[in-house]
Amino acid sequence: MNQRYGDVSFEDRMSHVDFRVAEQPHIVVDTDVCRSCTTKTCVHACPANLFVPTAEGGILFNYEQCFECGTCYLMCDGGNAISWSYPDGGQGVVFRHG
Amino acid sequence: MRDRAGPASSAVTVAEPERPQFDAIVVGAGPAGSAAALELARAGHSVALLERGPFPGSKNVYGGVVYGRILDELIPGWYDEMPVQRWVTRRQTMLLDGERSMTVDFRSQSWGRAPYNGATTYRAEFDDWLAGHAQKAGAVLVPSTVATRLLRTERGRIVGVRTDRPDGDLTAKVVIACDGVNSFLAKQAGLFPGDQAAHTTLGVKETLALPARTIDERFGVSGHEGVDIEMLGCTQGIPGGGFLYTNSDTLSVGLVLGLQGLAKSGKRPEEVLAELKRHPSIQPLVRGAELVEYSAHLIPEGGYDTMPQLVGDGLLVAGDAAAMCLAAGIWLEGVNFAMGSGMYAGRAASKALSSGDLGALREYRGLLESSFVLADHKKLRKAPELVLSERVQQRYPGLVCDLVELMFTVENPKPKPGVRKLLRASAKRNGVKMRELARDALTGLRSFG
């Protein structure tokens, strides 16, 4: 994921955010459900760009750089494809300038 | 695996605790939670203030300005100690259309002097400061701890929360849910029906470093004075708006995007933001500024008609958890509503605890109704719908820019046309019927009146 919008690459954009990455993922995606999802809204709506469509029509998900906003589970069209929770206490994103 | 809080989590049934560990548990050390905990602790009640982040504010993002008037009541003299970036002395509302923009620019130097009006701040600093006051008053701050479930008796009374710590059940006589826009606790209590996605927006924000002197020059301010710019017509057809405000040596620029509109658009949020930063009215302000943080958060923008029930059996809901952000176009406020609702929740809980009658928790709603918290929301209940309507979002910025451009484009030797004729022409060009314009003006007057 190295799309450029304006002057900042996405990688660069996320490198400025502080994350305390937990060992266990706090979001699990049931990619079997995603295969039958025609909209895949999560792919473009997630502000952290964490959902990547695979060649087989599923979704590859990375939880490490999650803002914990909730957009994905609210917008998920695939029934219960996204099992979402907050990370364990003290883990996850730490905003300094929010 | 530890217990977790999410849309699928549910309350657990427990036996009524014989001796609750705390008088009150407040979940979430944001502005609502800390205000609630502060009021309770001051009244002499034992309070646990739970925060899922490593410190208060670490999970929080906002879009601009903290209006401090409610702090006069909570923390007298607050403005001499609150961590402030800049005091807003200049406030702009900007309508953007294509390469054009029309700005209403207001300045008041008195807003830069005590008792002040609004300030920009970093939430990591502001929330931490407010939570510190709750702690000083005697509240026990418990950071890095997620409240995963409500503890509920068979008769349905809330008597505490389960946390994600080992043996993490905490019991109390009253629970105040200030757990933010996703509020899984209010949902577990069944207080939050309805389609949340329909009235929730996504805020994305870049914090950009720029020397303080450069900010002063570009924005026409000096010292601790700052600027807040609210924008309409910069979201590429997605219902929402934009903001840009000054901190000491950074700028915060961001967008608020309706979730459903964003889904339909197929656009990425930072792509829409990059386009805003390229606008000829914005680009010279942010030019050369270095990204120091990118952030995102959901915002409950539906207003009064989309609020959950605010009182449950042994439970109160405040702040974003109660959808108390005011997104009424010309007024965009949230932190003050969070502090206000938290303060009144703390007072209602305090009274109930002191009298031993938990039924007194119901007085919370009355306290909110007789204050700005629900009075403003009720008065402006139609405003979010109007502001996010297709005409206001997609046609009026163009209409206004057309009108102003036609007025000030000198077409000599042709004589000047009358303003009424120009208005009709601008309306027609943007697909707006005069009847619709009149009706929206009336709705606007009614909702903002």
C-alpha cells in the first residue's frame, strides 16, 4: 500500500501515528463471507486502509495500525463478516495531537 | 483471551452485590467522564474512573475548539491552567465550490482575553488535565482498562462493570457510561436502538507542523491568538464538511464525512482531504507544513432525535455515548456538551447516592433540559438534517459563489444587473428553485431561531 495522495504516501502517513501493537488481533475478518460481498465498503472507507481485497475475492486484514474508530463494522454489508472489539486496555492507537 | 468490548458483547447477569466496591463507576476518562467523576468525588462519593487508553485522551480526536464557559462552573479559573494551544480570536465560515470560495470572517480580540470564548488544544493534554482534576478531588483513575460488559442483576439493575483485567469485575451503586461514540455499554443496556450508521460521520484529521511565526503571518494573528475555519462544499459530494484550525506550532486540517455517503462515493477519506488541501484557498495556508500525526474518529452527528435513552436502572449515559455532539452547521460543538452532560450526570448520581433513592437518577434528564445541553439540541434538532441535505451540501456553495462572482465581476460597458436578477440566475444555474430556496431559508430560520 503505497498510494500517494498529495504529498504524503500512505505508509508515511501511518508512520506518524503511535501504536502499541497487541499480540492478539482485536478484529477478525471472516473472509468466506467477504467473498460473497459485492460492495466491500471496508476497503475504501477504513481511514487506516487496513482492508485489502485478495485475488480470490476475499479480504486480507491487518489490525496493527487500527484507529479503533468503528467505521468498518458499522459499514460492513457482509452480515457478521467483521468481528470487532476494542483492543485490550492500554493497547492500540495512542493519539498525541488528537 | 481476555474479555473484550465490541458490538457483539453483552451484559452479564450477577447476584446483587452485598457491598458494592464503589459508589459510582464512570467508564471513559474523556471530557464527559472526567466531569462526572469530578462532581461525584467533590460530593464525597467514592468513584472509579476507567479509561481504556494508557492515559486520558489517548484514544480521542476532535475537530476544533473547546468552548470553556461550562468550565466556569466546573473549574473556576480554568483558563489560567488549562493546556491551551491558541485562543480562537478569528472565526471563519467558508463555502467552497470548484476553485472558488466565499468566506465570512469574524474577528474579536476580546475572545483572546479573560474570560475567553474558545480554545484549540490537544486532546491528549486537555483530557489528561481534566481527569487530573477528578483525581485531585478523590476519584480513582484506572487507565489501560476496558469496561467490557455491564453487570446486571436478574431484576435488570446495573450494579457494575466487567473489565478486561484478571478478576476484573467492579461493582458500584451507579454506573455512568461515557464510553464514547461506539458506546457498547449503552447498547448492552438496550438504550440505543436505531440505525447508527445513518447519523454517524467519520472525522479524519492531519496535524501539520509549521513554525509559530509562519502561522501568525499566514493567519493574521499573533501570540496566543488563533483561527478556526469551518468549511462547506469541500467533500466532493459526500455529506459533511471541513475544518482547519491553528495550534501553537501546528495546524489541524480535516474532514467530517457521512458514513453512508462515504460508502456510496467509493472514495478514500484521505484522498478527499488531499483534494481539500490543494484548493487555492487552503493550499497557501498549509503549504510546506510537515505531517506530525494522522488521526480518525467517529462522530455522532444526528442530534436530538437520534439520542439514546439517557437513564437506565442504575445507569446514566453522557457525552458522545449519548450522541451529544452538536453538528448544526454554523455551530459545531462537542467537548462542551460532553463536559456539561457529564457534570449533570455526576450531580444527578450524587443526589441519588446521598438520598439513597436511585430513582433520583431520573432527574438527570431534567437537569439537561433546563441547561444548554438538551435545550440547544432540542432547538437545533432539525439543523443536522438541513445542513447535511443535498441542497445545502451540493448546490448552495455553488449558488453563493455564483451570486458573489456575478455581483463583483465588472461587465462594462454592460450596466450592472439587479441583485434579485443575479440571485435568480445563480439559483437556476445550480438547479435550485426559488421556492426551495425560500423554504430552506424558512427552515433555517426556524431551526436556528
